Amino acid sequence: MCAMRTLQAIPSWLGFALLVLLMAPIVALSQDNSANDYPNRTVRIIVGFTPGGAPDITGRILADRLNAAWDRPVIVENKPGAGSAIAARYVAESDPDGYTLMSITNAHAVAPALNSKLPYDTVKDFAAISLTSIAPNWVLVSPALGAKSLQDFIALAKAKPNQLDFGSAGVGSFMHFAAAMFNDAIGIQAQHVPYKGPPEALADTVAGRVQYVVSPIGAALGLVRAGKLIPLAVTGTNRLAEFPDVPTVAESGFPGFGLLTWTGLLAPAHTPPAVVEKINRAVREILEQADVQQKFRAISVEPISTTPADFQKRIADAVGEYTAAARRAGISEN
């Protein structure tokens, strides 16, 4: 009876606190066990664009190596549309067990800058795993346009305000954002034509149905090498080794302009930290493999990995940076 009265005398808040303390080791053990058992079935990497772009190619390289490392199927599924927002919503609403991942680009952080009504929170609804690559972009025009330099292009665009069209991988995609920022920097006005992914936007630029794109290097490398698209400028801080005659936007009269594309891997929020860490370790080991680095550089992206915390911070910082830039440039949801 005395013991019973003692228990009844414990304040409810203290009782709850004691319960939490007692449960903590059990929860931690459960998470450790889930990581030890992970993966025991097929892992899917979702890509928010059509096949052929950097998040698709890097995602497939990682899937192939994770398959070998884990001896479990790791497959890539493309769910294109809305600048990767359709795929992001799908992943955000998936079970947080590590079996549904997402290979993203900057488009993930650009989306909230261009769309205030996303059905998910770009930062809070996802668990960052690792950055996987980083690369510059370039400004490409259709040969039919007749522009041979960035100065030619600017003169033509200013002589025909709102008469040139630029393609992108969809509303809210990084291609959309990069082109809009480029337009603002050089002082031109043009019409946006969204597509489902980089390949479609590039194909229509080749055909002359749109006049230019600001594209990831790797997505258009073959088309440029074949002479089907003309590179006018690079958005990074340095010229490309393979194309030393193509200047940067900054050195072409617009100092301070620079935009890089990155890719990375996410999971749904509340995925057990031990599972996130296990995936992160595997990805970092894969990105250190010489032949994987060669595959990444073949599409003109530089392999790079981070801790989950560092990648989470990069995404949050990028959302703030892109939102501020969109407001400065007057970029809206169109």
C-alpha cells in the first residue's frame, strides 16, 4: 500500500518523463536492429525527371553499386513532372523505412521559391542522406538562331523582347530558375516553355522550336560535341577544360554571376537515423571508387559526398538563397 501511494504521488509530468527515459533504450535498439537488417528487400530511388539527366544518371550509377554492395535489388523509377515536385510529394508520403529514396537536383530547393503552395515541406518532410555531385551549367542556343557569342545573343534578344523562347525541365526546375536568373542578369525578356525533363527541352532546342536553354553540362554534352547545340557561356566560375573557348557568364561582362547544379540523395522524414547513416556510408564508399568517379566525370559532374547533417543544411540554405534571388529577379510561378 505504501508503494502504491508513493507511485500515485508522482506528478503526471514526472511519470511521463520517466516513461520516456525508460523507452529511449528500447527505441534506440529498435533503430539499430532496423539498420542491421537493412535492406532486406528492394530499394527504390525515385527521380523527378525523365531519363537522361544528371539525377537519373548518377542515381543509376549509385543504384548499380548499392545493388552489388547490399546484394539486394536497387532500382531507379522516373516520376517526372512539375519540376520534380510530383516525385518529391510521392517520396515525402512514402513509409520512412529507407526503401524509398530520391535522387534530387537543385530543383528540389528551387521549387518553394517558385511555388508557395507545394503539398510538402522541402526541408522538414525529408531526411538528407548525402550530396552526390556538383557541376556548372551552360547557355546553349539552337544553331538556327544564328548567334555565335553571348554578345550576339544579347543583341538579338534585346531587339526582340519576349519573342525568344527558352526551354526547361518543368516549372520550378533548376533549368527554369537558372534561365530566369540568367535572363535577369543580362537584362532580357523571353518566354518560358516547360518540358518533362532536360532531354525533351534540349531536343526542341536542337529542332529550333525553342531558341535556348540553360542546361546542366552532362545532359547536353553529346549534342554540343555533335554540333547540334552551340554553347555561348558557362555559369560556373571557370571555363571547361574541353571547351576552353567558351567564356563564363561572369567574364562576359556580368561579374558575380554564377550558378552550380548539384545532385543528392534523400529519404522521407523520420527514416531511422541508423538507416540514414548506413546508406550514407555506402554512398560515400561508392563515390570514392575510381571507376565511379570516372563515370561521373564522363557526364561532366564532380562526385562529392557529405554527412547527412551537412546536406540537410545545404538544402535549407539553398531554399533561402533561391527564394531571395527569385524575389529580387521578380521570378514567379509561371
